[in-house]
Amino acid sequence: MSISQNLKAISAELPADVTLIAVSKTKPDSAIEEAYQVGHRDFGENKVQELVAKQERLPKDIRWHMIGHLQRNKVKYIADFVSLIHGVDSLRLLAEINKRAGQAERVIDCLLQIHIAEEDTKFGLDPEELREILEGDPANNFPNVRIRGLMGMATFTDDKQQVKREFDRLKSLFDQWKEQSAAFDILSMGMSGDYNIAVDSGSTMVRIGSSIFGARNT
Ligand SMILES: *Cc1c(COP(=O)(O)O)cnc(C)c1O
């Protein structure tokens, strides 16, 4: 199937209120253009250099999502244009995003990345670290960032019950903090292999790469 057919099939499967981020990392401009042609505007990249290069070359109404691990010294390269930063995993990174967003005269939307996988290879905050950040009054201290919600990645496993358990845990953390944070409206969870489970658990945003663009070589 073609990229546009894949997009159509996946969009048809998703509830209307779930946003689909097409993860275009490692893929050429032509692949993004094909999705753009059929009206898709939200794309995700995980490397700053690649994100910046693609943003410069491709249409300016694309909403770019930084979904990968972001180093503080690279925030300045994307602060002018990034639409949503999914992987914020420290207060120091949040402070840097706030500073660069201020210089760019913007408010940048961010998600806090939570470590939900039972394996411990992935980045992210634990519930206690999340509490420390949110109880530190970020809305006041960081006026140029808006924390819109949470993001997480489940363990890469065939055990669907484990994946479901991990997504459910993230959803309940999201619900718990949503009561106190008016701006909380995005729960980013679900990739090609597990987005159906994530949607079942209450995801509002899925990040799908290989099921749209085909397998990656790298
Ligand atoms: C690569 C990536 C995805 C998409 O992965 P697929 O399995 O190709 O759908 C989603 N989220 C993050 C953070 C990624 O790095």
C-alpha cells in the first residue's frame, strides 16, 4: 500500500478525537510530501538536525513534533518553529525551553515524558519526579512553556497485557494531574505496534511511523 492509503486506513481506524502524528524520521522529503498532498500536517522527528533540515525545506504550515530525547544545548535550533515537544524529562530542560521560547517570543507546548515501561531502558520521569515538577508551579515559573500533558512508550514486547498495563498506568497518572492542571489535554501514547491498545487505554495522540511509511533501515 502507498503512504496515502496507509494514512487513510489508520485514520479511519482511529477515533475522531485522537490526533495522528506521522513519524517521518529517516524518511525522505518525498515521503512527507506524499502525506502532505492528502492533507496531513502533523509530522514527528526524533533528531534535531534532521528536524531542522526538513523544516527548512518543506511547507511552512507543517506542525513539527519533536518526539525524541532532546538535549538542552539543541533547544535553540527548534524553538522558533516546533509545534509540540513530547519528550521533556527534566526541570532543567523545561527551563531551557522556556528561555528559548521567550527569546523567540513564543509559548511552546510540551509534554512530560513518563517512564512507564517495566523494562528500564527508556527515558522518562517517574511519578515522584513528575509530582516535583508539577507542584513547582511551572505555569508561573515558566511562562513561555505550556505543559499540555504526558507522553510515554510501552515496553517493546508481544505481551499485550503488559503493554495494556503500562498504558493504563500512564492514563491514570494523566487523569490524576488533569484535575489540577487546566492545560492538560494531550496524552501521547501508541506507536505502530501498539496504538490500538493505547487508544483503548485513552490515548489522545498516537505517533506512527513504520505503519505509514514502511519499515526503517536504520
Ligand atoms: C520512532 C518512534 C515512533 C514511531 O515508531 P513506529 O514503530 O515506526 O510507529 C514513535 N514514538 C517515538 C518516540 C519514536 O522514536
